[in-house]
Amino acid sequence: MGLLDIVPAGVITGDDVRKVYQYASDHGFAIPAINCTSSSTVNAALEAARDLKAPIVIQFSNGGAAFMAGKGIKNEKEKASVLGAVAGAHHVRTVAKAYGVPVILHSDHCAKKLLPWFDGMLEADEEYFAKHGESLFSSHMLDLSEEPKAENIETCVKYLERMNKIKCHLEMEIGITGGEEDGVDNTGVDNSALYTQPEDILEIYDAFHKITDLFSIAAGFGNVHGVYAPGNVKLHPELLGKHQAYVKEQRGLKADKPVWFVFHGGSGSTEEEIKTAVDNGVVKMNVDTDTQWAYWDGIRQFYKKKEGYLQSQVGNPEGPNKPNKKVYDPRVWVREAEKSMYERVQQACKDLGNVNRL
């Protein structure tokens, strides 16, 4: 039985999100979450998933959402980020079903200072729910890991109560992800802050489970955003297995993996680290830095190949009067970027065992 036997193609929400993540946990694979900044990057990710017969998570960061709306719009009180996230969500919803794969539509890291963005997206979710019986987005992430643990959990609970009314999934973070991403700089945090304790996971599990099971946890096991040389980051994904065992034991549960974990800062991770993380309950892994490079690299390689045709509108190695429109047309070189990103998304799917899952 594949995923399309239990959930439909296109953007899924509520109970169907639960089914997909539980299916991933039960079958030992995880789904890459691809940060997108445009309809082009969305389409590349969806195309890659379609051709591997795999589910996919499409997500927008705060900055990515603002870019989606257009850099010409001022982001006062996060209005551009809200507008871009909603616009991006509607694009995904419009095209996703045509790609024939289940799609989880998600928003990425939302720190405390960005809560107006979160509020704006939730308002859009609630409006969509009133008309269609489901939320616009499948899920959202709150990243209050820089705040005191009590405040982090309390704020998440408040939002989870609201989100539960529209069956919207919440992802939260406990334990800081190091490095820098989308304007959030954690490069100077103490190394010990990168590792979550099992008692923290149990506290979150208990608080959230009183409301719903539609939540996941981005627990720290040494994760760092961005790209880094091998050996510079000490990942310990085996810690996730200890968290699972602790929750199971403390609450007398039958399931070996009662918690859905999320892997942040996965760029540059080894196959072994990824496999260990998935074996211990990771069902979603964020991919951003590597797909950014892949998108650019497609353009870079195209320019190197066609440099002589990209210096003027007319005139190239074939002759001074030869036109170059068929080379500099954005549909040509943007497509090369998409094809390169497509390959990297497929690599992420393969690394996570997310192939032929439909």
C-alpha cells in the first residue's frame, strides 16, 4: 500500500498530514522540506518529487516569503512576508495536484520577533478554513528556541490551541540550531545549547498531547544551518533514539517512536548521519543551502557554456548579425536553474529513502 492509497495528491492538511508523517515513521523514511523563494523553485521541487513518486514538503521562510511578494514591497510589520507566504501558498495549491504527489505546505522558522508574520498566516488559514473546510497551509513552524524554555512551550501551546481548531500542524524547536539562516544568527551560541535533553522532549510531548498529536519537534543534536566542511560540526542523531525511548518508558507507550522529529541544519550531513536520524524518528529534513547552490549552479554552468552568446542581443561566435534571443530568454536559463535544483531535490529524497512511496 502506497501513500496515494491513503491520502490524495495535492496539498494535504489535518488528518492527511498525520497519515503521511506516521507512514514515513512506520516505513523508515523522511521527507525533504524544500525552502522556496519563487514559483520557479516551487515547480522544480514538485517536478523532482513527481518523477521519484515521492511526497514533498514545500516551505517558505520569512525572507523567502517577502521575496515571493517582491522586493519592491516594504516589509513593515511583516506585511510583505505575509503577502508572499499567502501568494506562494496559493500557487502551490493551484499546481500541486497536477504533479500527482502529496504536498505538505509549510512555513519555516518563525522567531519571537516575527510573530506578526505567523499571526498573518494564521488569519489567512482561518479565512481559508471558513470557506473550504481546511487551512491554507498544512503546517507552520514556531522557533522560540532562543527564549526561555517555559516561554517557548507556553507560547507554542497557545498557538497550538488555535491551530487545532483548523487542524493545522505545528512544528516547534527546542535546542538551538547553530549557524546563520535567513537573518537569524546563532553562530555564537554555546555548544551545549545545540543539544536537547530528553526531559525537554517529554515536557513538550505532555503539554502538546493534551491538545492534539498534530505536532513535530525540531530537537537539537548539534545541528548547524548553512554549509560547512566535513568534521566541523559534531552531529549526534543517536540522541533522538534516547529521546524516543525516554518518552516511551515514562508514559508507558507501545510505539517505539512516539515523537515525530525534524532535522534542521542538514546541509553537508553524511549519509550515515541522515540514516541514523531517520532510524530514530526523523520524518522531515529541511533542505535550503544546498538547493540554493544547485539553482545558482545551473545558471553558472549555462553561462559558461553559452558565454559567447550572452554578451549582446545580436552577434555571437556564429556571426556578427546572429540574434541571441533564444539564449538570453529567461525561460531558457531559469529552466537550467530548475533542472539543476531538480537533481539536488532528488538527491535529498534518495538520501532520506523517499523514493517510490506512492
